[in-house]
Amino acid sequence: MFCTQCGSKNAPESKFCTNCGNPLVSVPVQPDAGQARISDDFSVDSTVAETPASQLAPQSAEQPEEQSAAQHEERPAEQLASQPADAIPPVPLPGGGTLPVAQPATSAASQSVPSAPETLEPESDGTARAASPNRKLIIGIAVAAVLLVAAVVAGIVTYNMELWGGKSLPDVAVASPKDSSKTPDAKVVVRQLEGKGLKVKRVKEFSGVKSGKFLGYQGIQSGDRVRAGSVVTVRESAGPGVPEGTVGKKAESVVTTFSQMGVPVHYKQVIVSDTSKTTEGSVISTYPAQGQGVKDDKKGIYIGVATKSDGGLPSDIVGQEISDVKSSLESKGYDVKVEKRLSSKQYIGKVSGSEPGPGSQLNEGQTITLYQGVDAKGAKQTFIDHSGTGGDGLLMGMSDVASGQWCNKAGDCITLGQDDSYSSGDIVFLKVKDGAANTKYSMTGESLISCDAVQQPYCSSKKADYLLTGNSGAFELFPHKAFETYWCGDSALGGEGDMRSCVAGKVHDIDSDSSDASDYEPDGSGKFHMMDLFAVFPVGSDVESVEKTGYFDASALAAAQKQKPVDTDRPFLMYRDVNQYKDGEKESTYTRDWFDPFMPYNGYNGSKDDTVKMKPAPSGETAYYLVEDVQPDWDSLEDANIKGVSAKSQKSNGKNASKNADTKKSDSQSDAATRSLMKSIAGKYGFASGSGGWSTTMTVASDGTFSGTYHDSDMGITGDDYPNGSVTISNFKGRFKDAKKNADGSYTMQCDKSALKIDGNIGDTYIKNGSKYTVADPYGIAPCGAFTVYPAGYDSPQLSEAIVGWSHAWYDSMPAKLETPIIVNAEDTNLGSESQQDAFFQSKYLE
């Protein structure tokens, strides 16, 4: 044993050092410790405590050595005080170094590397104590948990606020045919989406839901989230109608679609002759046409289903050669006429339609009009006088070549048709039958012309700038009335015999208010207002040349050039849109020179450069294209038996093919005969003796309605209140119905007594302009009973002398074949012999 004081060797049993007397302490040797050899004379086994590298505190590679040493020196005081009081210091060895000595036994925990320094917490007496490591851990975990919860909550709130993660679509109720009361309009949803910064596209779809209602989103659902700035397509109801692409589908495949439209749907058999080109059972035509909405909810929708038959007027005549179809129909005993109509490129020179419509049932010997498609060159020919009455080769201002329905991309439609009030023989006027603005000043519904054919039917001004008189192939249509009309407030003035004037914005009658007409010279209060104006472009028109002349407004032309080009393989028209003009551009001051800047330049007054230019200009977005959908006489057709359509539904929709077929066919044929006859006799008629004094004039419309005036003057019957004489008058209106063809080629029709109306009561009297007026029955119409119609082409020698006797008021001599129809009252008028027949004639004198 060695002395720890002087290092002297002592016997193992010694208690004190024999050299210095220092107490000796035994140093135990650890069995697993490494050995340290001092010399060959003696050796000591000592425990060398090795600290595992994993328990050493890591140091940053960039940490300065001074900082590391300082951290070692700044060990907390509690760590230093924790060493046991009886710890034995290391034994110095000869030559330097120390000898490890045994330490008092400690717990396993005390033999490990000391933990991180502990903080001291103050006690109540001011002393410090160490904080519990477990409490620190709990506090740390709690703080982390709070921060995590706060982050989650903040994420949820900001997500719902749509500050990140895209935008959510408004969750709104989608409309259904049964209930749309809680569904907003599509425009409301659009505003909500735009408020979220989303781009919106609206598409209209036909449905049984009220027009304008929200039908849902396209490709996504309410409440879905989309990327910010995305384009969202909103489906908007356009109300009931016929979707594009219906024609050509199997009828069975469209039943579900149309059952949800909320209006009656009628499936009808439409005749075809060649099923190799048109599949039997497929949809061949519709009313309304594809892409159009329902016009009458009670009438609903008609679906024409291709049905093979050798009778009637086949639907597939469209596109065939005129001569072939004409010959085929004539061989079956039908009368056939041919008229020119504008058509798309594919039908030029061929059948483009007919009256009655292709696919209709026909009566024996019925007259059929085939429409031959024409382009710009053919259209201009229809304005040339071919009547043989002295004006051969002259350009007239009217034609019905543009008859039909015209629709734009937005679904707005305008229907042009014959004006029965003024048309007679070869003089045929058009007018707007449906659509157009129909505003206070538009003159919608007035007869339309294409040049200054005012007091005669020909274009007369050589200096005028009408499209018709140019070489572009286009032509205009504008109200005949506009040539002689200006406005004083809301009153239209002008025209032949109108002696009124506009002074200080008020209408004055020159005859009654002053003997000096010069007192009523225009003072600037009279106005011209913008009226309807159409520019029609048949296939083959030189659209570009019209654009280069400055016909269209420059800004409108620039806008059109940014849009899809117009399809020149289809006839189209441009309709002046008054909404594109400022208020000050819609009126102009009336002056005596009658220069109206809203009319095409007439060559007489003003300057071509001062005319108001047309808006909009042609493009695929603004053009109205001619609708060439073939329409049969729907009410004459039998029901089609379609799978999925109940018999009860078919009964409620119209004629049922399985019940009372013979009776219903007879009824439908009678209806068809009536419609056909009324269209053929439409026009203005007169009944008079030719000696003056009295006359009855009557205008018959193509639907069988009529109106007119009976007027008989006697200037010799006067009184104090009526020095200008007496007048018997009857202003009347009514309707013809139930036509049927007779063996001799004439027709019998009935005057509907329930529809005949007279202004005032028979026998009533009143004073007007110094004359006494007495209301009477309409001479020639009363009694309202049977009438006989002798159609154009009827052999004149077959007419009775009683009928021919009335012709002298209208003709110098009767032609061998009637050029225009004659309508004869077949009832006894009780105004002469029973053989008298009151006959109404069409005549040039009634134009």
C-alpha cells in the first residue's frame, strides 16, 4: 500500500505511513478498469471512467473556442455543489500526472454525464431552488399545443374567408320545372361570382323553367371551390324551346328532353318519299325552328317525325330540281306555281320551300306554290316589272323575295311577310309581321319599299343612292310612309292631302286655323325620327364594296372586324339598332326641303354625306340569317306513335291517329283548304257601281280576317247642322272560315257571324265636318253568310252576267281568265232581284 501523502510503500496491514505517519487509505481496484503501469517495481489497477461520445454536448463547427471554454467555466453552481463531500482528490504521480482514486459509491444516475444546467427559482425566503425538469417539459408542450391550435384556427378562418385555397361557388338552389320560386335569376349569381373576382360566361339553355332563372354551373357543382381567376360557366334558362341539333336525331331519343319543357309537345307524321336519304322515325322538322324559343305556351312544340308515304307533299322536295317536283305534283292533279325566294347557296335554283310547307297533307286539286331559291342576281330580277302593262324592264321598289323569318345569334327574330293591305297582282309589298323594335317612331308594320316608289311603283330618282340601284346585289327595306312623314310631338304629319303643320311643337290645321298657309312655315319644332331600316344581302352580294362606300358607321365597322366574320353562303340582313345611337343622333329638324337623314339618300334634297350611317356593321354576331327550316301544315298532320309518349299525352296534344281518324282527317283537310284559300285571296277588294256616290272597300288578310268601310254620300240631303250633306257609313271587320272547293274550281266559304263587328250601332247619327253620318250595315257583306270565291285563273265565260256587271267599275273588259280573285256574296241582299250577286274585285285602282 502506498502513502498518499509521501508516496512511501507500506505493508498492506499498516494503518499509518511508516515514513511520514499519514493515515493510510486502501484504494480498491475496479475489475473492468484499464491498468496504468508506473514501473516494473509496482503497478496499480485503477478505474478509468470513459464518457461515451454520445453523451458529450455537441458543439457547432463554427463555435469559437473561447466561447466553448467560457461555457465550461460557467457551469451552474448547483452542479458543482452536487459532488459528495468525502470525494478523494486524485493522487499525484512521480514525474507528473495524477493517479485516479476510488470515489464513494454513487447511484447509476450520478455516474452519468451531468444534464443541461437547471434554472433557479426563488423561494419565499429569497433563496433559490432548481425548477423541475418535468414542469419545463409540460410548459413547453402546452405552449406548442396552443400555437398549433392557433395556427389551425387561423388556417380555417382564412380558408373560409377565401384568402387562400381558391374561391367557393355560391351555393344556391337550382331551378326545376316544378318549383323555381326559391331560385335566383342567373344574373344575380353572375354578380356574386364577379364579386369574388371570378370570370363568368353565361350560356342559355331551353328548359321548362322561367326564362332568366339559374339552372346551375357547367361541369361543377354549387359549393365547389375553383382557382382564383377561373372562368365559371353559368347555365341560364331561356324558357321552353327547341335545342340546336334536334333535327336528325331519332324521335325516341328526344322524348325526355321535351317532356321537361313544361308546354304541350306534339309528335306528328311528316311525309318523306325517299327513306334512303331521310331515316324513317327521325326528327325532320320542328316548330319553332331549332334554336328558337316557344312563342305560344298553349300551342307548344311540334316535332315532325319522318314517315314514308307516296301521298301529300313530301318533306324531302327541298333541294330537288324545280322542274322535277313540279312535274311530279302536276301528274297527281295538283296546280303548281313557282315563286322566287332568297335561299342559302345549297338551294339556289332548286326547291327551297313551299306553301303549304313540305311534309303537309294535301287536298285533291289543291294549289301548291314552290319556292325557287335565288341569289343576288336572281333577287334583283324580282324587282323588275314583267307585268306587260307598260313598265316592262323598269326597276320597281317592291318585292316579296325576302319573305321569311330572320334570326341572329342571340335568338332575336324578325319575320317579313306580304302586306295584304297594299299588295295586288304583281305589286307585292312586304312588312314586318313579327319582331323588330316597334317603337313610337319605328313605323314597324308599315309597307316596306326599296327605293322612292311613292306615288308610282318604280324607282324614279337617277341621283339616288339606294343599294337596290347599285351593283352590290344588296337592297334596303324601309317604311313607305317614311317618305312623306315627319313628327310634331307624338303626331305623324305629312302625306297627300294633309294640310296640318307643326308650330311651336303643336299641331295646327291650316284650313281651320288660318286662311294664310304662310303663317305656318316650319319653325324647327317638327322633327324627323329614326325609323326601321333593313339592309338585305342575298348570297353573292358584294358585302365588301358596300362597307368601302361608308354605308356603315366607322366605329361599328371596326367593332365588327373584331368579331367572327359573317357567313356569306347564307342570305342575311342588317337591322338598324337605334340603341347604338345617342339621343341627339335619333332625331333631326324638319324643313321644307324634306331631307330626312335617316333615310337612304333620295337624290333630290340634301347631301349623301349627311345621311346617318348604319349601325351595326355585318358580323357573325350582328347579322340576322334567313331561317330555312321547313314547316309543314302542322294541324293537318296525323299523330306519330313514339315510344315513351303516352296515348293520353298525344290526345291532349292534338289529333290522335288511333281514334276517329277519318273524321279528324276530314277536319284537318278542311282547315288546310281554308288556310290555303285565304293566303291565295289576301289583298284589297272593292265593290262599286262605277257611277260614284257609294262603294265598299275590303282588305282580306292571309289568315281570313277582313276589315273595310262602306261609304255612301248624298250632298243634297242637308240641314242646319250639316250643310255639307249626309253620309251613310259602316266601318266593319270580321272573318271568313270553312272553305271547300267546288266541282267547277270555285270555292265556297262562310262569313263568321260571331266575328262580324261594326263601329257603333246601326241607326246612330253624328255630325262631323259639316256632314251628318248615319251608321248602317256594310253593303256587300251583310247578311254575313256564304260567299263564293272565283280564284285567279278561273275561266271568265263561266261567270254569270250578274257578276260580270259589277266588273265595269274596275275593268274595261274582263280577261279570258281571271288575273285576280273575285269574292261574291252568295246571299240575297234584298236590294234588288234575287239574281243580284254583290261582287268584290281586286283592281289597280285600289292600290
